[in-house]
Amino acid sequence: MMETLFPLPRLVYEPIVRIALGEDLGLAGDVTSALSLPPEARIDAAIIARQAGRIAGIGPAALAAELVDPAIRFNPVVNDGAAVLAGAEIARVSGPARAVLSAERVMLNFIGQLSGTATLTARFVAAIEGTGARILCTRKTGPGMRALQKHAVRAGGGFNHRMNLADAVLIKDNHAAAAGGVVPALRRAKEQLAHLVAIEVEVDSLTQWAEILALPCELWPHAVMLDNFSVADLRAAVAQRTGTPGAQTIALEASGGVRLETVRQIAETGVDYISVGALTHSAPALDIGLDARPLGG
């Protein structure tokens, strides 16, 4: 099951596209194109996937072209979420040669980086197919890139965890340490919780998980993150939930050190969610290129 992939509003990613263009153009603009190309030169180009993968980043790439020069025509061949083979056309770009080449690197950076995240996500999703578990990303994103990276995770068939600190309550080990324990932190949060705000608690042992289950059910969180649990302990945690009346309402999330080689085993323990920080902090970029031909002029 894939989360519905709604397009990101331009307002969300326009600031980061402007920063990227400003960073690349510098104070003098693209001096190579300005000095080596006649102003009337035009090109027709194709953005090509040089390796197979899952595509993301079409919106910001198109916006980069538009901001450099509204005369550039950016025509997507595929949409975010599309699976492509090596050599596939992703988009066609045509217009003034100076402008197209000035926008080239920023366009390719957005598509390459975000398609890398989408592609890695798709691999994790494929690895757990049929288990009923879902792959989640985390807040381990590049500064300013969170909305785009989390959109790329959805393009790869994954799901989003919290977008930001205001999204939900997540009591982690440091919160518990400062509050005097997991249970006191949970009690305090529950007392002040707004009715539409979800709450998750991180535990790092079966003992802490048992403490949660021993609480009155009105104090139970919506979800529990089982942090760095072994596969055996994940199975035990799922069994404890099964054996506790009413506890099926608590979603279980496995987290910590998840790899492609281990994610299937983790999913088969019966957990509901598996969070993978690597989707956004370590995904290799997909190899994307721009192939151009002159139109004359």
C-alpha cells in the first residue's frame, strides 16, 4: 500500500530552489555560458536517468528552470513516483541555451538527490512486501530539505513519521531521563495532551515496554518505538502486546540500525512500522544527466 502522493505546493519548496540557484549562480551568473554562447543560441535537451530508479524532484527542477528564465520550457515525461529504467527520459527542456545551461546543475541536483531517496525507499518497501509493515522516514533530513525529502520517501512508496517537533509527542530516552523515567514523562504528557495530538514513547528494553503495558489503558500511548531491539526481542514485544487485552491499539515501531539485509526479518516479527533514517541521510543520488542538441540561431 502506497500513501497518496499529493504534489507539494510550490510555496513550500520555492525558498530552497531560490537558495540553490543563488548558490550556483553567484554574484556574476554563469560566466561560461555568457562568454561562450551567442545570446540567440537555443537548445533542446532531455533529462535522462543514467540508471534505473524511482523518480522524485520534478517540481523543484521545473521551478529552477522557470526562475532562471520563464522562456525555458520544462516538459515532464514522467511524474514523481515513476519507476524508470536506465536511459529513460524524465523531462524535456528547451529554450535559450544560456538559460538552460545556467539552470542545468540545480535541476539535476534536485532530481538526482530526491530520486536517490525515492529509489532507496522503494528498495526497502519491496524488501518487506507482504508483511503488513510500513517503512517510515525520520527527521534526519538535510537542513531546509525536509519537505522535499519526505515527499521523495512517499514517491518511493514509504510513509512519513513526524514532519517536525509540533506534529506529535515523541518521548525519547533523553526526555525520560530529564523527567525521571518513561512513565512519569508519559503521565505528564497525557495530562496536557490535546485531543488531536498523537503520543509515542521510545523504549529500549522489554522491561520498559512491560511498564507501559502495566499502566491503566487510559495512559497508554498511541505508539511505542522499540529502539535497537534484537529480532528476538521484537517478537517478544509483539507477543506481549498480543497477550495484553486491548493493547492492539498500540502501534509498534521498530527503529535503529535497520538495513536492507535485515529489514525483512524485522518486518516478519509483526511490528507495524519500521523507521529508517538512511532514507534521508544516506541515500546515494540517482545518476541523472542532461543531453542537449543545438537548435540553431
